[in-house]
Amino acid sequence: MNLSGRDFLKLLDYSKEEILYLLELASFLKQKKKNHESHRYLYGKNVCLLFEKDSTRTRCAFEVGALDLGMGCTYLGPTGSQMGKKESIADTARVLSRMYDGIEYRGFSQEIIEELAKYSSVPVWNGLTDEFHPTQMLADMMTIKEHFGSLKGLHLVFMGDARNNVANSLLVVCSKLGVNFTCCAPKGLFPKEELVHQCETFARENGSTITLTENVLEGVKGAHVIYTDVWVSMGEDASIWEKRIQELKPYQVNKTVMENADSNAIFLHCLPSFHDTKTKIGKEIQEQFGLEEMEVTNEVFESKQSKVFDQAENRLHTIKAVMYATMKE
Ligand code: CP
Ligand code: NVA
């Protein structure tokens, strides 16, 4: 498998075999790390991380991953560079390509990263856009595979804002890897029809199903993985909170949901998560709407079924795999 020089912008661009190869590579790199074996395979190269939105996991995974692979790394945050304000995406891409061997971008529309990649002569990786979050998917599938031994025949249910980047990407990755996918959400928040149709073709090829339902108990019945994400994503206006809370309260992942899933089901969340009031926004929501937990109850988040920190760790190994596979010569 040769992914050298490829961009990693969305999983629609990747085949099932390529995705499975990246998962295998991630497991190999994880083992190297656990055994404290040096894997400075990209020694002497440099990567640039562009973040127009905040991040903990993605930024740290790229930074630690780059260092583990022997590379130098520059972080450019939402302020402090010329990008977007005084310099176009096209010019930024051409400048950074002269200094770096790879570029990560987290920001707003998918169009921006597609433009960046068009003008960049080095690989560009998507660290999250409004539409997609492909590196997250590799960590999610790796976590599920580690837990259940294989992905075959499993059923993943996403509950919540099913139009967001994580839900869209889960729809794509599940249909590409033959995992049965259910989106459990109010109709108004179902993924766009065009993407669903595209993924139905993949699902058919890979022998899996795609179900969209508003009915929680029916939707989660027998599920092996219950997955949720925040109800309001980065870049959305804070005024949307009230509407989303009303729409999505019935889709909270709680004990009843987990009890109706398979008895061996696990809970996943890309994080960060509002499962208590120990955050600034969590407190504000409590004061404004009287809600102490949002997309997932603290009970489920802290339960044995919750694998969210295994999932967070796997961000490192999978992002490292993406950098290595696309940068090696
Ligand atoms: N899951 C995820 O992308 O987390 P960060 O926003 O912290 O990078
Ligand atoms: N849907 C979330 C994912 C965060 C990792 C957001 O875009 O804010």
C-alpha cells in the first residue's frame, strides 16, 4: 500500500483497503510506543499545524506524533499568522509548502482545506472542518476493533446532531468498513440526503446497512457502540443552544439507552463532552436552562462501558499513522 504524497481531507477519498491499512499501521506504531522503541522514521522533516478553532486532542496528537517520528513542528493558532486576514489560502499553501513537508488544518468549511490542498505541494491533513473529522474516525475504528476484535457485523448508533462533522464522518467510515450504522436524531438533524445516498452505495458493496430513525429505543436496540457528540459544534452561534437542547434532550445517552443496547455495548464520544457542570459552558447551560448533563449523563460517561479515554489515546497512534503513511518516501 503506497499512500506517499496523498492528502487526507475526507474518508470519501479513501478506499476500504486504504483505511484498514492506516488502522494496521496505527497498531504497529502504538506497539512501538508501548515498547519504548524508537520510531523516528521521518527524522529531519517538519510539519505545520494550522488551527482556526481550538483543540486539545488533535493538536497534541499531531505535536507528539511529529516529535515521536523525529520531526520538527510549528503550531499556528487562530490568531498570530497572516492566513485569511492578509494572505489568501492559496498563497499560504504555497509559502508553507516551501518550508514544511506536511500541513495540518483545522477550521471552518471543507472548501478551505480543499483549496489549501490544491495549492500545497506537500500532504495536507484534515484536523476537523465543519463537514468532516476524518482523523477522529481512525481512532474510533481502532478503538472498536481493539475492543471487539473485529469490525465485522457490528452495529454503531450515533445519537444527537447527526448533521455535524463527526456524524457525517461516522456515516462514511461505517459504510466503507461494513459496520451497520444507525443515526438516531430528530428528522431536522438527519445527515444530508446526498451524503446518505453516496454512503448507501458503499454500505451495499460492503454488506452493511444505514438506518435513520427518530425512535431512540428502536434505534439503539442491540447496538454494540453508542456514540454521541456535543449538541452545538465549534463555529455555531451560541444562540442555537436553546433550540438544540429542546430538540436533542430526548437523544441524551443515559442508562436507559445503554440498557437497551447490546449487553456488551460500549460508549464512545470524540470529546470534549458536557457530562457535568465542571466547565465554563457547562455551568452557563446549567444556569440558563437548568441542565446538569447534556449529550451524555455522568453515570454513562464514568461507567465501565465508556471507552472514551482509550479512544482519545488512539488519536495519537492514528494521526501518527496518517503522517507516516503520507510523508514516507
Ligand atoms: N476530538 C477532538 O477532535 O478533540 P479536540 O477538539 O480536543 O482536538
Ligand atoms: N462536533 C464537534 C467535534 C469536536 C471534536 C465540533 O465540531 O465542535
